[in-house]
Amino acid sequence: MFSTLFQPTPVSQADSRRAHAAYTVAAVLVAVAMFLAASGSGNPATEKPLPDWVNTGANVLCVLIGVLVLLPRFRAAAAIAAALNMVASMVTNYQVDGHAYFIQVLPFNLVTLVLSLLLAWHYRSDLARRGSRPS
């Protein structure tokens, strides 16, 4: 069972070597971005800090997404989760941490969002196949 997590999906099997390499690099970059987001979330100088359990939950979620995006079987779903996480992060950065911090981390958030959406788009048919499998 564990070995099936690392087996290529139909989409990745159909990719050329260059495409496979490019999407693997994109997945690694999204994973690294999720790990970085988990390690440095929140503006330390914020006036309205969130409760610790919210920050801890967000950090655990980022690590989980970062791990799952590296697994071919979960890459599409994890990429969608990463994109949603980045949108939530941008909203939180603007509303809670302030405009200056929002602008400071916006490039990181946008690059991660674009890479996540690229992965989700590319691997979208893996989700469709997975959902249409008989039980």
C-alpha cells in the first residue's frame, strides 16, 4: 500500500521527460513554500494576533500539504489545498497583519499560488479518474 503512493499517475506517465521534470520541480517548490510558510507564519509585530491554536493549526496544515504535494497520488488535491491555503494566507495577512506585511509577503504568496494552480491544472484529470473509480 505504501509503495503505491509513489507510483506515477496516468498524467505523469503521459508526460514527456522534460514535462515530468518541470512539474516535479514545481511540486518540490510548492512543498518548500509550504514548509517555509509553516516555519514563519504571522507578522511578529501584528497588533491583532491570532490565537496560538489557529497559528499551530495553520502550520500543521502547511506541513501536511507540503508532504502530500510530493506524493504523486495526492499531488492534484494537495495543489488545490496549497492554492486555497495561499488565498487564505493573503486574506489573513491583509486583514490581521496589516497592509505593510501583506505587501512584504505578497510576492512569495503569489508565486506559490501560481505554482499550485499550475500543478492543479496539469494533474486535474488524475482527480477525475480517481473520482470515477468503482469501489
